[in-house]
Amino acid sequence: MEENITEDENLRKIARERVEFKRHLVVYVVIIGFLGLINLLTSRHFPWFLFPAGGWGIGLIFHFLSAYGPLGGAISVEKEYQKLKKKQERNRSSQAEISLSKE
């Protein structure tokens, strides 16, 4: 039962991260669109809105990768937990072998 709870919590965390990314994307599109409109109305000769679009876009890419890609928080936490668990088991078995060899 506890395993199902942790799995459910992990799925909720992944879902929350993906919803937060989608909100971030909507805000990005609205704000950059607004800045593009201001740029179009005030100074057509220089597309300055591309600077905030590019800088914020880099952050948006990392947010996407953390929600959907290899930087995924819940997924990488679970993988790291499994690695540490295996390492701990190996250490325990090697300590048990050492104590048996001393006897």
C-alpha cells in the first residue's frame, strides 16, 4: 500500500510540474506577444523584443526539460533513490562478508 502512495505522489508531482510549465508557456506567449506589439508600434526599425524573448525562452526550455525531459524532477529523484538504495545494499553485503571472514 505504501508503494502505491509513493507512486501516486510521484505521478502528482510530475502532473504538477507539467501544469506549471504550461502556465509558464501561456504567460510567455502573452507577454512576448505584448512586447512584440509595443515594438511594432514604437520602433519598427529594431526588433528589441527578441532580446527578452530569447533570454526568457532559454529559461522556458529548461522548464520544459524539467517537466517533460531528462531533467524531470520526480523521475530523476526516483532514479537517484534507486541508485542510493542499491549502493547501500552493496555496502551492507560487503560488510557482512567482512564480518564473516573475520570469524
